[in-house]
Amino acid sequence: MGLFKGRPSASLIQTTREAQVSLTPPWPSRMRPPFVFRLKQSVHPMSRRCELTGVNRQIGHKVSHSNIKTKREFKPNLVDVTLASDALGREYKLRITAAALRTVDHRGGLDGFLLKADEAELSARAAKIRRDLKKKLATAAA
């Protein structure tokens, strides 16, 4: 029997089954393959987000005179500052909002701000500074 008449030959069926078997991945289809790397869940260094207060951009409307609303974003007033930690004895470059800078000044510096701040709203870098600060103060008190 020819290749195109009637049923396909057994050798053709065998080769297509082998091809199907070799193309299926060794992991279930719902899972990611083992060679895919996930990105860290940290904040990108140039994102529009305050490292101390967690303030980021807000979405709103630009409203025209005829009351037509178009989407726009309100960006925080971020400034690059170098803040000194008295207890740790070093300086840190941070990207924070101008309002956060006033709050840091009001609370008596970076150490006072970090000790009162909630760790959930701090960035990964600021949270590490806070942990180092608490550790240093605990060893100094003991």
C-alpha cells in the first residue's frame, strides 16, 4: 500500500508517536520549566517610589474645561539625598520624597525616622539599614 492511499503504514505511525513523545516537556503544563528564573520582588532602583515612606505614583484624570477626562499620573517629588546615621557612623544615599525629608528632619535624623517607621513600607535597602541600626543599638545597650 502506498503512503497516501488507505491507512498509514505502521512505521509512519511509530515515527510520529516518537516525535510526539520527545516534544512533551518532562514537567506538567501548569508548572514553569526549571530553567526559568524569577526576578527578585524588590523595587527597581530607578522606580518612582520613596524608599522611606513607600509613596509612589497615583493615577487620576486631567479634566478639561468641557469636562472631558483623560488619564494622567501624579508623580511624587523625589530627591536624591545622602543621610547620615549617627549610631552606625556612615552615610546612605537614598531616593526619597521632599515630604519624607522634612519628616526625617522633624524626627531627629535618619535613626529616629527608621526606629519609628513600619518595616512594611520601607524599601529593601532601608529595611536592612533599620535592622542593622536595631542590632547596633541592642549590642550597645547590652
